[in-house]
Amino acid sequence: MTEDDVPVDIYHVDEALEEHQIARTQEVKNSRDEKRVGQALECLGEACTNNKNVMSYLIDAASSYATLQEMCDVFRDVFGVYRDPGTF
């Protein structure tokens, strides 16, 4: 058996479930305290910049209903994005 012969199971998300989850996320984002979210993300950015342990800042951001994407955006702003040089 070669690598080409191995079947690959592909997960397909039900479109109704996807739409429901998007609606739930929008509902949370519309009802959260934007000022608290902004402060939590700002503190997270400062902790990253000052080389502090960020776990408590991540917990605070998540508790204020910041999304994972928003927290990762802070990391990208501070640390940049890794680009594989593609050399061996």
C-alpha cells in the first residue's frame, strides 16, 4: 500500500450548522461590552510587548468575550507573522 492508496476522510460542515454558529458569534459580539474587550486586548498587547506571561491576559480577554481571532490579531501585531523561508 502506498501513500496514494490511503483514503482520506474529509469533514463537511452542515451549512445550516455553519450559519447558526455565525449568527451566535454575531449575537455575542453585538451584546458584549466593547470597552471591556478593547481594554483586555490592549492589556494583552502590552503584556506581549513587555515579555510578560500572557495567560492571565488571555483569560481576561476570553472572559470579556474577545474572539480567538481578535486575540491572535494582537499577537500578529506585536510579533508579526512567520513566513517559512522555504530553504533547506
